[in-house]
Amino acid sequence: MKKRSRKSQALDPKIIATLDIFYILIGSAIVALAFNLFLLPNNVASGGVSGISTITKEMFGWKPAYVQWAFNVPLFIAGVMLLGRKFGMKTLIGTVFLPFVVYLSENLEPATQNPLLGALFGGMGVGLGLGIVFRGQASTGGTDLAAQIFHKYTGISLGTCVAFIDGLIVITAAIVFDIESGLYAIIALFVTSKTINFIQVGFGYSKMAMIITNEQEEVRSKILHELDRGVTKLSAFGGYTDDEKPILMCVVNQTEFTKLKQLVKSIDTSAFVVAMDATEVLGEGFKRA
């Protein structure tokens, strides 16, 4: 049977664009609900424009949705003017739609009045939503754009700029509310980052093995035909002898790794095997891009 060409397997650009917008809308809605159900009722200002809106609601009674629009839209315009048009329409959708859902859901009953639970589940909800938005190749704007502008004109690393802005918001929350609220905000930020990472990478860890053996041809053949996995031969030289010593590189699922070790040891008991986690593997036999 002939393999289909890559062109025939590729999705139509219109379908991809529609899926991206769907991801942005769903992800933004999840972020907004996590904000109204968990973070806002418990005064957890975990960075970003949502954190600013939590603080201003306590200090001035301003509606969070209005504050988020008031920050997001000008920041988006500034981003386009100062950084170029790379943000595009998709980021604008997230920038406008997220506060809109915050506005629509502002009267929902809080899911919990426990600040710790609010920080944990609010952070998970925000991370889940943002991870989905990122899959749509967009963002929800806000302080991320401010950090990029700050990065461009100061030369400070982008990660440091983001941490600095979020840190200021958390410190302000600790002053406006109390120290515990600031600590809960840090917890929410941590959970958010871990959840985004999970959504982007998933639990689908694989193992990448680097195999150095004197029986490389037999090992290579066994991996190809018994494990049905591909093998890449890397050129290498021994550090002590300077002799050529090719390395076999192979990526397998977690469940196949024990079988791979047994297979190699059955052929060469003195083989040197180094294994490491591969958090995302794209291609034949694994996840499609």
C-alpha cells in the first residue's frame, strides 16, 4: 500500500484557522470562569491584568471586566505599534473575548471560599485555558505584551520582565489584602505555569536511549524488527582511545523501554546505555504535529 503524500494529509488552512479561533474562544472562556469562580472571590491576584483587576476591585470597586478591557486593548495597540503586526487578529480575539466572558459570568456563585483551594483550582483553570489558547497560536494579551515591550527597550530577558511585572502585582496584592493573599497568589502562579506545561506537552513521556555497543549492527537490526522502532546512527569517537564509536539513538514509549534494555543486554552485556525523558515526540509512530 502506498503511503499518502504529506500534502494529502495536511489540513485545509481554513480548517486550521477555524480550529485556532475555537481554541482561543474556549481557552479564554475557561480562564475567565476560573477567575470568577476561584481567584476573584478569594482575593488571589496571581499576576497579569486579571490580578490588577482583582486589586482595583478591592481598592476602588471597579468591575474587573472593565479594568481588563481598559488595560488589554491599549496594550494590544501599543504592541502592534512598537513591536509590529505579529500579534494579529487571533490575539486581538483573546484580548477582547476574555474580559467579555468575565463580564457575563461576574454574578456566578464562587466555587469555594477557601483561599488555598481557590489558588490551586484557579491556577489550574487559568493554566488550562492559557494552554488551550497557546495551542491556537495566540495569547490573551495583557501584561505579556507589556513585558515584551519592556524587553525590547531595556534588553532585559523576557522571562525576567514577566517575573518582574507579576512580582509587582503579587507584592501589591500582599499590601492591599494581606501577606497570605500574596502567598496564595504565588501558589496560583506556580500551578498555572505547571498546568500550561502539561497542556503543551502532556503526560505522554517517552524515553530516548543512547546506546554504545560493539554489536551495533545486531542491536540496530533487533530494534528495527522486534521493537519496530527507528534507529539513528550518530558519529562519535571514544574520548580515551579516539577510535570511532558510533552511537545508536532510539526513542521508545515508556512501556517499551524495559524491552529495549533487555534486548540490548541479550546481545551485548557490556553495552553502555544512557536513557533520558523525551517530553514530546512528533513523527512516525508517535504524536503527529
